[in-house]
Amino acid sequence: MTQGPLRGIRVLDIGSFLAGPFCGTVMAEFGAEVIKIEEPGEGDPLRRFGTMTEVGDTMVWLSESRNKKCVTLDLRKPRGVEILLKLVAQSDIVIENFRPGILEGWGLGYEQIKAANPRVIMVRISGYGQTGPYRSRPGFARVAHAFSGLVYLAGEPGRPPVMPGSTSLADYMSGVWAALGALMALRERDRSGRGQYIDIGLYESIFRFLDEIAPAYDRKGFIRERLGADTINIVPHSHYETQDGKWVAIACSNDKMFYRLADAMGAPALCSDPRYSVMAARLARREEVNQLVSDWTRSLPADEVLRICEEKSVPCSLIYSIKDIFEDPHYAERANILRMAGGRVPGFVLPNVVPRLSETPGEVAWVGPALGEHTEEVYRELLGLSTEDIAQLRADNVI
């Protein structure tokens, strides 16, 4: 990692599973030295979450622990706490996602971290945040999706709520928010010289994205319900089946886009028909409008729908499976799928780095390391421990 914009920044990742560690992953992709602290023997549970590989770690671990240095340290032992605080003294950011109170019980709360390094920035991610009546409750992404209001909106009208995708969205989004917060805190530290802590509840990362549901309820008493593939304030803006059994997403977020779609459908009269010519009128006839579009898409194969929509500048895409993604030339041209040349699993595929920086781009140097792979390197270089010191720590099960 020679050119990333975060080179020279050292991060201690003492979290587990996904939300906190993903924050570290984002920073590691852009040049930060991220030292992942894991429990001796067991390691992060993420190593066993997902599809196992021939190297004894899962695909999720290999992907989401990219570019990190992995060391072992038992934070429940006094010697482990002592070593961590010495690492804190030489670091810029500490990331954790334990339930509030756990680190305090080990003598590693924010006050102790701050005492070891007043300039350090501490990222704290938990299910419900560090304050509030629910602070001590355990939290996972599925629970955060429910508590944030997202799951209530996911699914078909009158049917049970569904999982909004199969990914741990709240974990990933909390990691992104945490990385953003850490960068803002670094900027403030450049001015004031002071560190601070960042407090994120998993549910907050999702609630922040739910557009107008809060003011709409407060001012109008409106409770948004499940709309399936539709969107509350826009129509047609949904998923439509094609003649060959595929599905496309069509977006018409304003009247001009609808007029283009009407032209594409060979029905320009819709543009001047008062029942459909403006959004408010279309919203009053949501099912009718969707049926008009659906009748058109079902009359043509998906490729033809896509061709006509592109020709008429109508936003439209095939609803992709991962197979479609791997075969798509745009993904290939943008190098969105990265295939590693060597390392622990030669040829291993990863989603590539986001965002793209023109002068100091991020990169993936290696996939998730083996448990304790960098233990001796880190403790020798940063703490000056000898071979005998490290051997004794191993004998005492501290590392």
C-alpha cells in the first residue's frame, strides 16, 4: 500500500464479525495500516461465517478482512489490556463494536483509551448506541433492519414483511458511516489536536436513509405501508416482467421521463391524457398505470425492452443475478470484479474498491490473513518485544 490517501494512519480493529471491522476494511483499502486484534485460538467469528474455503477461513473473511494485519491478543487478561494500550499510544483510530459496557469491564473504555492517547479517535458501533434505554440489548443487522423501520416497508401489500435482500445491510452501512465519521474526526484533529469518539447504532445507519417517512408521519400522520416493488411518490417506477420471463426495472421519476416511456411504448397519447399526464394523476391510478407498462413489457423479450428504452432515454435495467453481473461488459470495463493474482487463495474474486480516486486510488494488496499471521511482526516492530517476550506471551495464552 504505497499511494493510498490514508497512508501513515494506523488503525486498531478490535471489533468482531462485520460492522466495526468493515469500517477498518474501507480504510485499509485506501492505505491505512489496519491491525486486526483477534482472540487467541478462536479468532473472529467471521472466519467461520459463510462458505468455507480450502485455507480454513470463509469467503466472507477473505473478502472483508482484506489488507489487514492480523494479530492475536486476549483483552480479558491484564497483560492483554496493557499491550493493547501500548498499541493505542501509537495509533490514530480504534474501532470496536462490542455491546456497551463490555470494554469498560475490561478496563478499555473510552476514558482509558483517551488516557493512553488523547489524540486517538475511537469508533464505537453497537446495536442501539452507547446511550438510551436499549443500549445494553444485543443487536445484529436483521434486528437493526426491523427496528429502523426498513423491514416494515419490505414486501408485498398485505403480506408479511420480508428481509430487504440477503446481505447484512446495517452492518455494511454502519461501517461506511463509521469510516466517514473517523475521517471527519481526523480532520478536526488536524485543527485542534484532540481526539474524540464516534457513536453509531446499527439501526441509525438505516433509519437515516428512509427519506421522508419521519416528516410525513409527523406532519400528516401518514404511515407508509409495503408497496412491493413500487415507490411511494412515483409511478411508473417498479419491476416489470418481460415476454421471456425476465424482469426489468423501469424508473420514471418525473413527467418528462414518463413521456419518454409513453413514446417507447408506442402510446404518445398518454402524454396529453389528463389521467396520466402528471404525476399526481398517475399516483391516483397506480395499478392502472403499472398495468399499462406491464402489458407493454410482457409483449416483448427483455432485450427488446432494453433496446427501446435505451433508444428513448428511459432509465431501465435487467434485474441482474450474480451470473449476469459476471457476464456484463460494463462490470468488466469498470473492473468492478477483482481477481487476485496470488496470495492465500490464488484467483480469489472480490468486489473491487469503492470509491474511485483519480490520484490516490485504493487497492487490495491481500485477502484476509490467517489467524495471527502478523502477530510477531507487529509486536516486534511497534512494541519492541523480543523472541523471548513473544514466546512467554504465547505460553501464558495472552496471544
